[in-house]
Amino acid sequence: MDPINVLVNVSNHSQNLASNISQNQSYANAPVNFMFMIPALSIISVIAIIANIFCLTTIYHTPSLHDISNVMIANLAIIDLLTGMTVIPTIITVLLLGNETPSWLCKLQGFLTVAMYGASLFAIVGISIDRFRAVTRPYHYSSIITKTIIVKLLMTIPIPIIVASLPLFNLVNHGFGSYIKEFVCWSPACRHNQPAYISSAATAVFIVICIGIVLFCYITIFIIAYHKNKKNIHLKRNINIKSIRTTALIVGTNLICFLPQLSAITSALINCNNNSPEFFQAVFYTITLSNSALNPIVYISTNSILRRKLVQLMLVKALSKKDPYSQRDHLPQSRSLELSNNTSILTTRF
């Protein structure tokens, strides 16, 4: 056998092996993806869908919850529901496909992620401003839903959509970048052939401004509440302190979830060569997306009406499993009537 041919064959085999490794580089992420991120995101998606549907259904069927504060929370619940139904499943699909992810799916995942991030931030800013107005101008504040408020809410919808759409156009040379597959599909701040300094810097500034507005609103609210409590002055009766506590917990949860992503974007802008390990990237994305499941949990745990409705639903389900209608036919008539009366009493009581 000719030694030259042997060397050529070995060289070709090495090149093919290197090419296969680079094409299947996604398997290097398998421990992170399959052992942590995909199971975590799957759980978050299921909780987000079920919990937010329950919150939205309860708000819709409960007239006492039809005020501005709860409408703002319902707006956030819709965004969280869409996150659980669209954003998280597309991210899981991209993680499963790895480097074989189609270009259109990568762009779709990046667009949905940025759009829902922006919409969620707008929602918590709106909640904070509403509570700020309720405390600082109690005699001019009205919790009644008006057409003006609905129009203002609708006007915020196109803004995150426009921002998320910029990387879809051919604006790479202008600093807007494009959605490409790294850990997930994103528009990275630093990439030699596709820099996205403008869009990444704008995203970081947008997050900082939103966090600043929220912090200003709630610091002011707590200062006013502290002074009124110190002087034994009660807030106006139409300002519910419990609603302020609920919104503060929801907004605080969102801010905590967004801080890791903000730190990652800022770090990438400062130092392009400072790439976070894949495990930390997975943790950052998971924490940021977890707010879609945490928000309804906080809302249910702090709202007595939602808690009562949830207990009622669980009792009805438990009774239906314990004493199904098919088994009542075999019971004595007196026992069947007793079970029916107990069920109706529990339903009426809750």
C-alpha cells in the first residue's frame, strides 16, 4: 500500500471527523439541555399554561375583580400564557434540534422571545405606574376601567413587536444583528461578522429604564405608606393595601427574573470575549422564563377570591373522584341524597 495514499486517506478521514463533530456540536450541550433546561422549561410551560388560564377565567367570571389593578394583572397573565404556549415550546424545539435548527424556526424563536420579554416589561411598568397613581393621587384616582385606559394598553402592543422584528430585516451592517443559533436563537451583541451593538445596547437601556421606573414607583409607595402609618393616617378606602402588596410581589418577582439576563447582556457589551459557560446561560434563560409560571402563583396565593375558587375547584374534583355518579346508582336512596346535599352545601359555601 502506498504510504502517500494512506496519509491522504487519514487526512480525509480526520477532516470528515472534524466536520461531523462541528455539525453535531449540539451533542456537547446534551447534559445541560436534557438534564436541566428541557425538563425545567417543560415544567414551567405546563404550570404557566394551567395557572394563567385559571387566573384569566376567574377574573373574567368574577365581577368584583373587574377593576384597573386586576385588568393590568390579567394583561400580564395573557403575556405569561403566550410565553408558556409559544416561547418555551419553540425554545425546547431549538434545544432538541441543536445545530440542525432551520433558519425560519431560529428567527421565529428569537422573535417570540424578544417580543414577550418586552411585553412583560411593559406590563410590569404599567402595573407599577397604576399603583403609583393610586397612592400619590388617591382623590383623583379611579379604579373604573375606561376606554382611554384600554387604548393606552393597546398602544403598547406594537412597540415590543417592532423591536423584536428589527433583527429579521437585513440591517446587520447597521448594528441590529440577526437571530442566529448559539445556545438558543438570539441576536448576540458581539459576533465578528454580525455585530448587534445597537440592538443589544438598546435592549439593555430599555431594561434599565423599566427597572428604574418600577423601583422609583414602589420606593415612593413604601415611603408614603410608611409616613401615613407613622401618623396614623389611613389611606383612602378605594386604595386596597393588599392589591399593592400583590402587585409589589409580582413586579419584584419579574425584576429578579430579568436581572440575570440583563447582567449577561451588559457583560457581553463590555467584553466580547467574556462568554458565560453554557450551564450559566441555561440557568439565566430558565430564570427569566420562570416568571411566566411564578406570576400566577403569586397572584393566587395573595388573592382571597382566587384562593377560594381554587379550593372550590379542588373540592369538587375530589368529591367527583371519591363518589362518582356511576357509583351513586348502587347506593341506597338516602345515602345518595345525603351525598348530593353535602356537595351542594360545599359548593354554596365556597
